[in-house]
Amino acid sequence: MRGAPLFPFAATALLGLLLVFALSLVGLNIGGEEAAENNAEEGNNAEQEFDDPIELGESVYEGQCASCHGGELEGGTGPALDSGDYDEETILTAIEEGPGSMPAGLVDGEEADAVAEFILSEN
Ligand code: HEC
């Protein structure tokens, strides 16, 4: 008996560890997708009537950008947006193309213009 039964136990333990690891990856993915969906829903709410494009922009920002760039544009996962580093074109390009791990095309058209205007108004 000595030595022989060890291998199956070790293999089972290893499989278990792999499974935990694999499942935690799946969990992370699901979390990410849900967050994106929630963001999209909030973005739709932002299509209420706003007289002032900056107010629309602020609402879009809170729904679509604040989770990564901070409620006060102070930064988080993404860089701070109150640093004066970004002009309108850079912001619109970032929204469209999604640099790095930022999702592309979170908003477009009027909402994209409005959120850029809002960010610039805070700089
Ligand atoms: C999921 C997180 C996330 C969300 C949501 C997000 N961003 Fe970003 N953003 C990032 C990250 C990360 C970077 C840095 C990307 C890089 O350069 O690697 C970034 C970079 C930027 C930049 C700088 C681009 C450059 O050229 O350096 C701007 C401007 C920007 N984001 C604006 C926005 C706006 C506006 C929104 C909302 C419509 C938004 N982001 C939503 C994560 C996010």
C-alpha cells in the first residue's frame, strides 16, 4: 500500500483547485457583463429631456463613466478626467474607440457630445 494511493489523491486535489480557479474566472466574467448591462440601462434612462446639454452630459457621465473615472472625475480604474489633459476630440475618440480596457461605444451622438461638454466644463 505504501506510496501507491497518493497519486489519485493528489490528482483529485489538483483537479479541485483547477475547478475553483476556472469557476472564479467564469464568475468574474459574468460580473463584468452584468455591470456593462446595468450601465447600458442607466444610459437609456439618461435619455430624459434635458434643456442643458451639460446636465444631460452629467447624467450620462454618472451612468456610463463614473464607475471607472470616479463620481467627481477624480479617476479610478480609468484616469482622472478633471486634469485638463483631454480636449473634446480626445474624449470623443476615447468614447468611440475605447482605449485599453475601456469599453468602446458606451454612448454616441448627442450623448457623447454632451458628456464631453460636461467633462470639459469641469476642467
Ligand atoms: C470599464 C471602465 C471604464 C468606463 C465605463 C469608462 N472608461 Fe474611460 N477609460 C478607462 C480606462 C481603463 C482608460 C485608460 C485606457 C488606456 O489608455 O489604457 C480610460 C481612458 C479614458 C480617457 C483618456 C483617453 C486617452 O486618450 O488617454 C477618456 C477621455 C475617457 N476614458 C473617457 C471616458 C468617458 C467619457 C466615459 C463614459 C462615456 C468612460 N471613459 C467610461 C476605463 C473606463
